[in-house]
Amino acid sequence: MERRLGVVGIVVEDRKKTARQVNQILSEHGEIIAGRLGLPYRERNISVIALIVDGTTDEIGSLTGKLGMVNGVQVCSSLIRK
């Protein structure tokens, strides 16, 4: 299958409640994560995570789909063919 390169943006509304579940999902998909940057945005009471991913659309879709099912987590992605 063709691999894609892209960015996945994750916004976490209640870090204390969802951190364990989010990190578990990220660990399960660690083989497609090339880089990760996470920042607490205290002024808005959220956390923001940016991932650089390199994988098939199925692999990236599995990651974003599982994250999107977590209450209080929003996900968006942008992928290119490379």
C-alpha cells in the first residue's frame, strides 16, 4: 500500500481524564509516528498535540479514528502522497 506523510492535530479538553487513553492509543500506533509535540494551553484549559505521521491511509485512519472516539478529544489531519 502507498504510504502518506502528514500532520495530525489533537486537542484534548480534559487532560487529566483522557491522558491515559490518548497515550495508550498513541503507543499502539507508535510505528507510524515520526514526531510528537505536546503543549498545555492553560489560558484555554486544553492541551494540544501535533504529530508527524508516516503510514498508510489505513494505519493513519485507525489512529485518528480511535482518538476521535475519546470523549473530549478532537482530531484533524492533513496528508500528502510522498
